[in-house]
Amino acid sequence: MLAEESGITNVADPLGGSYYVEALTSELADQAWTLIEEVEGLGGMTGAVAEGMPKRRIEEAAAARAARVDRGETVIVGVNRYRLKDEPDLDILEVDNARVRAGQIARLAKVRAGRDARAAEAALDALREGARGDANLLALAIEAARARCTLGEISSALEDVFGRYGTTPEPVRGIYGGAYAGDPQWERAEEGVAAIGRRLGRKPRMLVAKMGQDGHDRGANLVASAFADLGFEVVPGPLFQTPQESAQLAIDENVDVVGASSLAAGHKTLVPELIGHLREMGRPDIKVVVGGVIPAQDYDMLREAGVQAIFGPGTHLVDAAGEVLRLLGHNMPPLEEAAE
């Protein structure tokens, strides 16, 4: 890891003189100042966040790094180099989501049955009224909690006044694909996407879905960016969707495949529900693939539920694109055949 990941071997004697370290420090400061000036030009951090600049810069950096990792230019020991031939099974805590959910519902019912219903409703009304003015909402929320109002009820009371913020993710373009300019495997994938497009009379469409309370969307946005650069029409789903909402969005957008991103162990519950809703809504033909932090021991269960491809940690995104193309009816030939 020191040899491959730290960068310490990039120069003969990194700490032998001050110039090397000071030059890196100066470069870091200059680039940081450029970003600070960009933020100031947008009216400060509040304006920058409203414009989407910090999120966009993070996603651009993430896409560029992921492309370097996939190409082997940036090494992650055990991920894209020095992988074990046989990975040992990991001892993972198994959580019964259905049992946990049933237990939590029972606890909430017990809380509601044992509280003063009038006091709880009065506290929620006070919170709504405070939200309409300029009252101290933290103090009012604390009073609601003391009246045994639940977190969901407190959030809903504020939502009644403010509404709910809806994310509108937009994949960054050209970063991942730009790193692959001239790469034969990337070009074959682009040709495959174009071939499917000619057959369908439109670009193949993919919904990148983030379901449940998993708020980490960097991986999902990276996948969306890579597939968009390949020529897919990507529908980036908002955060915190229910399986039913994701299924409805997939049908409304007439997508060919749904890529469900999972980082918080919700895949065993959420993905089968998504597939069930697609079937109930009359669209069992929409392919469902899953990517993210998914233990190998869960693969069989997901396949039995109807998942058609699983992309675990360390998956090369161009390889993932090739598998999705295969599901859509286009088999990418090996590099040797393509060359012939």
C-alpha cells in the first residue's frame, strides 16, 4: 500500500529537500484559492450551494478518480491490483429487516397509545404555527418530543408548512468518458449502445434508483455519469424514493433497465419490492440490476428475486456496461474479435 497508494515512490527522495513538499503545498494552496474565488463569485457558500457548484465539483472529481481506478492508473490495493484469487467470506451481521420494521412499528404504536393525544396534537400545531412565523423551531420541536410526538410526526408537521425538498440530480458529463478517449473497450461499448439505439429507434434508457434512507449518492451519480457518456439516456432518480415510487418513475420514463444502488444493506428488502411493483404495474420486461456494497452471500437471494445482474465493490464500469448491453440484447465481442 505504501508503494502503490501513497505516492512516496514517485520521486527518488521525497523528504530529502524542502522544494518538493513546498511545491506541492503551494500547488494545493493555489488550487484551493481558485475554488474560494469561484465560491465568492457566486455570492458566497450559500449562493454556491444553491447553484449546485460544490456538489458538481465533488462529482467531477469522483468521476475522474473512478476512471483512473478503472484504468489502473490509480491503484487501490486489493481492488484493482493484488486481488486474492479466492476472497475469504466475511462474517457480516445479518439483520432481519422485516422483524426490525415490525418491532419498530409496535414501539411506535405503544408510544402513541400511552401519550396524551391532545397534548401531542397541540404541540404539533404549535410547531406548524411557529414554522409559519419566525419562532424558535428547535425549542418547539423539543416540546413536541416531550409530548411524545415521534420524529416522523415532527418532520411531517414542518413539511406541512415548508414542503419537502426534492433533489434533481444531474450527471456530470464528459469526465469519465473523456478519460477513456481512444480506449478500444470503451469504443466497443459505445458502438453497442449505438446499435441498441438503432434497433429501438431511440437511445437505451436507464433509471439509476436510490431507494430507502440511504443518502449516499456518489456511487449512483458516478454510474449515471459513465453510462450517459457511453450514450445511454440516463434518468437519475431522486434520493429517498420508495420501491413503488421508483417503479412508477421507471414506467413513466419508459426505461429499459433500472440500476438500483445499494450502500446501506437495504437491497434485500427494497429491490425485491421494486421488482414486485414492476410486475404488478404490468412491466416485468424492465430489467433490474443492482450495484454497490452487496455481500457475495446475498447474490443468490437477489437472483432468485429477479435481479438480472449484480455489480459488487470494485466492478469496472465498462464491464458493467457490457453486461447491461448483453441484457438488452447486444453481446460485445472480445477485444480480439473486434480487432479482426
